[in-house]
Amino acid sequence: MTKRIFISGFKHETNTFSQRPADLAAYRARGWHRGDQVPERFRGTRTEIAGFMDACEQYGWTPIYGTTGDATPSGPVSREAFDTITGEILAAARAAGPLDGMLLQLHGAMVAEHVEDGEGTFLALLRKEFGRDLPIAVTLDLHANVTDKMAELADIMVSYRTYPHIDSYEAAREASDILARMLAGAVRPTVTVARGQLLDGVDHGRTTSPGPMREVLASAARLSQEPGVLSITINAGFPWADIRDAGPTAVVVGDGASPRYREIAETLMAEIWESRHRKTIESVDAQAAMAAVRAAAPGKGAIVLADFADNPGGGGYGDATGLLGAMIEAGLENAAFATLYDPEAAAICHEAGAGAEVSLKLGGKTDPKFGAPLDVQGTVVRLTDGSLKLDGPMAKGLGIEMGPSAVLRVGGVEIVVASNRFQALDQQYFKHAGIDPARKSVLAVKSAQHFRAAFAPIARDIIVVDSGGGLTSNDYRAFTYTRVRRPVYPLDLD
């Protein structure tokens, strides 16, 4: 008899220092789908849900779709949003009748207004409803803060192994394959997690060049060959979360219980500790970045500027103006910037119309301490509805809705102004608005690392800009931590 597998997802990467909550509106703005809407949205994409769907087809399982919810990283998930979305998922699973297993797309760094451990609390609700015997496999982001509760309540746990995250589909297939073996009675998976006294580690998980993350992944691959080991993944952790268990972890999925799994996890954590000082990137402030751009010799391809400290993909507000202001002041030509979150400015541009000259205050409206609004005069070059479909290595095929957007030219800089917050991890954030990234001399992106997957192939140089002016600065001592376990590197140790 065919197996009935419940597929659902509830994601959020929570920056607890953000003032902007992940409320119901935030989930509606990015992705909230129910039932039959789920396969319609994800079929054919490079995502976890698509991986789950394809696994069902391979193994002859009957997929049953619950709610999937995802919001752009921000402050804690509101109690209303948490209760509403988990309630929908529970209700859909309950209404489905007997289930043989669950495949869940989670993040691993969710904090809600009322609980530190969002995923652990969600899994506890599922276990209370369906018991401990129902097999549950979950996928996590590489930047998960994995708790003991999460490891205890999941049977199978697989995280991405790349940053930029270009293997989310593969992570889902791996989790599904282990579930298939579990359903066949071939294995009895258990999850073991180990963490150390680190808030951040393994170069924050970067895999685009040789370094700590690739080295520890190689160690994990070797240890995965030991008897009984089903999967090993490494999580770099999400350091902008002031919770007890924030930080890197090693997760071992083993067949049955064995003390060896704990030994393996601790061995990997020791390696992570030893590499804690090593980084593969250097960052500069905005003025130094402008000096580097001016000094650069002419060449093929764009100089890409990454607005590291205000990355919406890590909870940044997406409207800090430090880098953009420096670009305008420096008089850069043939430059483009994506994207600046400013629904008010986008509305003014739409009201004025394409070709209009406008004067407005741009950006800096969420928290001006990260850069005051810029008083600019510019030309509305183009208007869009903000709809695009990713075509790069990350989440290829996934639709994005940025809301009413505009291209505003100020001097020699074309700025994509959007009504919703998104990290510019794909060339389509420019292309959908009529900007060809390959023809620009300078491209600036609100992104810390994910942009490399799509933009490194067309870049002649990449400059990471971190002036401390944002919620994703790597100057962790600039934030006030009160709940994380202490002592912890780099706040106390070294």
C-alpha cells in the first residue's frame, strides 16, 4: 500500500536585534501557500519542497500538502503568525487522516515573541498531536541554530552544505532518501547534535573558496563512511540571534543509538573551534570601497559591491543608505544598485510616472542610525510590478513579488527601489527592471554572500562593504547580548 507523506514548511531566520516583526503581513509578502497551491508554486524549482515532491514520485508515495510559510529575515515571529501558521499545518495534517511520515522544510534559526526555539516548539506541537512513532524528516538552513530539543524531536535532520545555498534541493532529497530507508525498516535514525562556545564559526559557512567550512565538510564526509552513520551536516549558526543556543553545530544522523555519534560530533566541533580565527573575506568601509573603485583599472565585467552590514537575507532592514550615499557622492557612472527597500519612494515614483523628475527622501526610514534618508533628485527611468522569477543557481524557478518597484537614476547610479524586502541574490533583481548587469561598470547589491552564486561569474572584482551600519555587521560586540550562553567566542573568549 502506498505511503502517505505529509509535506509542509515553516521558515524564518530571526535577527533578534531587528525592530521589524515577522508578522502575518511579512509571510504574505514573501510566501504563504496552502494545499494545492504548494505544488503549483514549487514544482520544477530548485527548492526543498520540490525535492520532497520529486522524492514522492520516485518512491511511489502519495504527497499530502499542508501550509508552507516563509518570511524575509527580520525580528521575532509574532505570536499571531506563529500560532496561525502552525495551527494551519496541524489542522491540515489532522484532516489528512493516517500518515506514514512527514517531510518538513524548516530553517533552524526561528525565534518567536513567546519562545526562543521556534522549530523545537513547532516539532513539540507535532509530537503532541501525532506521537513519537510518526517518522519526521526535516531540512535546515546551513545557518541554523540547532537546539537539543530540535534534535530530540526530529528523526532525520539534514542541512544545506553550501553558502551560497545552491543545494537546498539536494538536502531535501537526502532527507527523503533516509526517510525511505526508515519506512522500509532498514534503519532507525537518531539525531545527535554538538555545539561549542562559539557564536559564529567556520568562516560563517562560506564555501565559495577554500577555507574552514570546506575543510570541516571534508572531515564530515570522511566520518560519514563509518558504520551506522547516515548523514553528517555542519551548521555555521546564526549569530544575530540573542538566544542561549546560537552558534555552530555538528549534526550526526545515525542508525540507532551509539556513543560514537556523539564522539564524531564533538570531534567536528573541536575542528571548528580551532579554525575560529580564519576568514576568507575582508571587508572595508564605504569610503575605502569608493577609493578602490576609482583606482581600479578598466576591465571587462563589473566591480560588485556587497552591502554586507545591511543584508535583508540576515534581517537587515534593506534601506540603510551608507553605501548608496557614498556611490552617489563619488559620482560613479554606469552603476546600478539593487535593491533599496522604500515603499514610500516607490509609490512616489509610480505616481510621478516613467520619465518624471522627482525630489524625495530615499531610504533610511526604518532606523536612521543606520544611515539617514538621502535627499536626492533623480529621474524615474522605469516602473515595474516587482514580479520576477529567479534563474540563477539559488532557488532557480522560484517566483518573487517585490511589490510596486521603480528604477530611479540619481547621477550615474540606477537604483532599484522596491516595496518589499529581498536580498539581491540573483541577476533578475536587475534584469526584471530592464538593467543588464553584464553592461554595468559597478553593481551594488544588498547581500552578504549569496550574491556570489549569480554575480561572481560576471564580476571582475568583488568588494565587501561593512561600515557597521546595519543589523548584519560582523562586529558582534556592537550588539547587546543578554541571553546567549557565556562565555562565548568572540564576545568573551580570545
